[in-house]
Amino acid sequence: MTAFSRTISLNSPAETQAFAAQVATTLSPGDVLLLEGSIGAGKTHFARNLIQSLLPVMEDVPSPTFTLVQVYDCPSSEIWHADLYRLSAPDEVVELGLTDAFEDAICLVEWPDRLAELAPENALTLRFELSQQEEHRVLTMSASSPKWAKKLEGIAA
């Protein structure tokens, strides 16, 4: 059951950056964002900008493709950025400590299909899709938890 669903257009990397910064202001420990989409759809760009907007001091935010997880310390919470593309089984997620982080950190998970049954029920799914127009993305947000409708109420792309 979907309690929240919304589709928006992101017409440029700058719009995606601004949207990520807006979403960041709504997040608190225990919030999980599941970032879906093909390679090049904008998942990492969104995650990088969201993380940078929460950091007290600007720092490089690399893609965790090879490290699998990058952890950042912010005033309100740790932020875990995971890229599960190279994982082959959900038990590898547990070994990374990601399921524990779901409880008390802000988590951004690229390739969340690798979580299988370990995906948190209260997560927000963001599906990025390429468009016919260059640099344009269509973003569909959905969640079964009603908390996301309230959290994202005043945010516009």
C-alpha cells in the first residue's frame, strides 16, 4: 500500500541540487531514502548534493561504488551513503552494518533492490528516470509510511 506518491520533473542538474538540499532539511535520524534508477539517472548526483547540504564543512562526497558505504558526521546524525550495486546477496548488507544504521542514521541507498526483504518499511523510494530531454529527469517519490507526505509537504522542484 502506498500512502504517499508524487512525481516531479527535474529539468537540470542545478534543479536536482536545489531539490536535494530541500529534502535534506526534512531528514532526521532513522530516515532512509532508497534511490532507484538506471546508471546515469541521477542517484549519485542527488545523494552527493543532499549530503553536502548537511555537512557543517564542505567536503568531497565520492560515489561509494567501490567502498560500498561512506559515512559522514553531521551535527544531527551520521549520514550513511551506500551503493549496493556490487552486492550479490542481502546478507552482505548486514555485514556492512547498514541494517543497524537504518535505526539511528540518515541513510541513502543506491541500488536498493539488493536489500530484498531487508528494505525498511518506512523508507522513501526515489525513482530517477532519464527523459528524452538532455539533463532532464523524472523523479517519482513513493512510500508506504504516511510520515513522508507531511515531511515533504512544502517542497517543490
